[in-house]
Amino acid sequence: MRFSIIVPVYNVEKYLAKCIESILNQTNQDFELLLVNDGTKDNSQKIIDEYVAKYPDKVYGFVKENGGLSDARNYGVERAKGEYIIFPDSSTSTKLYPTTSTPAFFSIASLTFSNNSSST
């Protein structure tokens, strides 16, 4: 799997379905979608459950105690299987893959980090 798309979810029921649909309708389908319920108090979990049931091999839902955006992202990263990780905002819809052959985010996602510590 090439991409893991991690969407932290907290009180975004008004926007969540549109966000999920925009991700699922991407041209490149080599991804998993991880929806991390960060202790939401609205009906977002019901929406998550519907998509997990409809796309069991593509959409994965997780529920955790509220810890904030970074904590929810880290929770998703720990469960991600993709080669690259993407963090779209759950309150907006987005086109992650433009019509060109290279995804817009690819130049950012493909950066290589290394620990180049050597003792002298």
C-alpha cells in the first residue's frame, strides 16, 4: 500500500461525509483511510461506522480518548501501513491527487529523513 490517509475526527459531523467522499473519489486508489475518533461528542462516530461497513478493505475506524489533533494523528501513524502518510483536515474536502501523474503532496511526502549522527 502506497498511502495511509489519517483523518483525526472531533465534532465534525457536518463536514465529515464530504471529506471522506472526497478522499474515496481520488484517482489514485492505492491508499487506506484511517478515521481516528478523538473523543468526539457529536454523531461523527455514526458516520465513521457507516463508511467502515461500506468499505471494509479501505476505511478503518478507531476510537480513542480525546488527546488533541497531534495525539490523534500519532495514534493513526502507529496503525498506518502505507509507505507515505497524509493528514488532510477533516472539516474540508480536498483533491489530494490532481489530474497530473504526480500527486501534489508527493514532493512533501517523499522527503527522506535520516539520523546522520556519527561520532568523531
